Amino acid sequence: MTFEPVRAAGCVVWREGNGQPEICLVHRPRYDDWSFPKGKHNADEDDRAAALREVEEETCLRVLLGPKLPDQHYTVSGGQEKVVAYWAAQLNPDADTGDFKPNDEVDDLRWVTLRQARELLSYRRDREQLEAFEASCFMSTPLLIVRHAHARNRKTWKPDDSERPLAADGKRQAVALVDLLKAYGVTHVVSSNAVRCVDTVLPFVNTVRGVQLRLDASLSEDGAAAAPHKLTRPVQLALASPHRVALCSHRPVLPRIFNTLGLDAVWLDPAGVVVIHRQDGKVLDVEHVG
């Protein structure tokens, strides 16, 4: 009989230290080991949601996702394969680091330097993951490129196309985007002024306090077609921004956005997202969410 792999997810959690990052490690009394916070999926939970939930449950810390790290593959008792998805994740600047309370699952938490982490981690696979973290662009800032959610049919919509709203399943997709944008700590959203783009990001903007929304006609289909040179400015501003930014636009406009970023075009389904990890105005890594 063939069994599906056990799915789990976790994060290499870091914060600014004295000239170098500090890493969060947890001690599990059941195994008497030191490792990164991680755990199994709940039903119908994706990797990112599981990683964030497990980090918060084990450490009482809220974190912001950064670049994807390699998955871990190993065999657990009974010979079943286990696959653990990992991300680098920065401690949320607003998080309270004093809420952790020892429990039966995790009885100790330590912030340690990279050298100390190498010495303290119990497993070779975790030390290799630490090396992957060090080699990653963990200090980068994400820029999310979002295709608007599924809209009503263009052929059957009679009013102006810019007013074409989301379909019923598109509204559900927009709601589902809330947790994804929250996971990456988006604070600034720049959207095409077309209704279908605005309605894609509004559930997020209305849910998360303090998020700034700016509408830009140059990201719309009509705007990009009429004055393609004007599209460059909002994309370059987003690339150089110190903030965690999401850009929401249209399928025909996305190739121009990627081209402005110096990237090959990426096909996105409705409500699909590409996460661009960037630093000092340079693209360092690209993560295709879907």
C-alpha cells in the first residue's frame, strides 16, 4: 500500500540582532530536540497558512513571510515520507516577544545567533536548512503582482468595461486573497482603477487596519494601451519602495509589468499571485503562488 506523504510546514524565524540576524529555535520535550517551529497541516490548509499557524501556536509570535526555502523530505516512524515546506519569516515589528509560555509541546524558546543555531540544532537537515536561509535573500522585501479575480463575461457585459464587476466565484477568490496578502505583511496596495481590480483588493484593504490603497489608471487595460510609457512609473516606484507592496492589474497588462521588472512574463490565473523578493530596487528571487 502506498501512503501519501505527511505534509507539514514551518519557518526559519529571524529578527534583527546586533549586526546580524537572530534565529528563533524551539525545544520539544517529547523528542528532547532543538528545531525550527513547524507542524502538520490542518484539513484543507495550504502550506503558507500551516506555517504561520504553527509558528504562532508554538512560539506565540506573529511573523511576515519572506522567500521560500527548500522543502525538507525525510522518513518518519513507520517508514512514511514527511515533506515540510519552509519559508524565511521575519518577526513582525509589532509582535510582542514576551507572550511565550512553556507547554507540553514546546517548553523552551531561544533567540540565538547563526553560529549558536548551528551548534544547538539537533538535526543535520535543520543545519542544512539554516545554510539555505543564510544563502537566501531573507532581508528582502516582497512585492506581490496580483491578477484580478474572475470577472463577469466581457461579451455579455453591456456597460463600460471598466465597470465590469467580479463574478460570484471571483468574489470568493478575492476573499481568499486576504490571508495571502496578510501573510506577506502587505501595507500598500496599488490597483488599476477598473472595478474588477478594485473589488479584488477591497476585502483585504477593508480587513487589515492601516493598509493604504492607491488607484492608478496606468495599470488598467485602457490606460496601459493608451499610454504604455506611463506604466513604468508605478512599477518602478513599487520596486524601489521600502514597503511591502501589492500591485493588482489585468492579464493583458501583466507582461508589461514583468518586462518593466526585467522578468519574463508569468502566466497567472484569475486571482493568481507572483511574489517578487527585492532589495535596493533589484529583483533577487521570484515565487509563483498560483
